[in-house]
Amino acid sequence: MSIVFTILIGFVVGVIAKLLHPGKENLGFVMTAVLGIAGSMAASFGGQMLGIYRAGEGAGFVGAIVGSVVLLVIYTRLKARS
């Protein structure tokens, strides 16, 4: 159930990240969800491994948003180069 919850939160986080960093590219629904899920998982597990926060804390949601925005910026920069 934890992975399903992380995926759902990741989708919401991806939408929030897209609102914070809209950019000129049109990522679409699926790519926004994938970036959100990847950012959410990376930030959640990374923050827990570093001991910044524990599972279920509100800081994990904020960390997931930051992780998704970082991935979105990286994706945008790489897409601009090609």
C-alpha cells in the first residue's frame, strides 16, 4: 500500500511542480505524472536515508515537491540541448 500511496502523492506533486515551473514545453499528463512520481520517490527515500525526516511527516511532501521541480528543471535543460 505504501508504493501505491507514493505513486498517488507523486502524481499530485508532479502537477504542483508543473505549476511552479511551467516552462515552454508541453509535457503532457503522463510525463508530468512520471516526473512527479520519480521526484517523489527520490526525495522521499533520499530524505529518509539521510535522516532529514521520517516516513509520514509533512516534510516528506515538501521534499517530494522540491525533488520533482529539480527533475523537471533537469529534464527541461536536457530537452533544450537536443
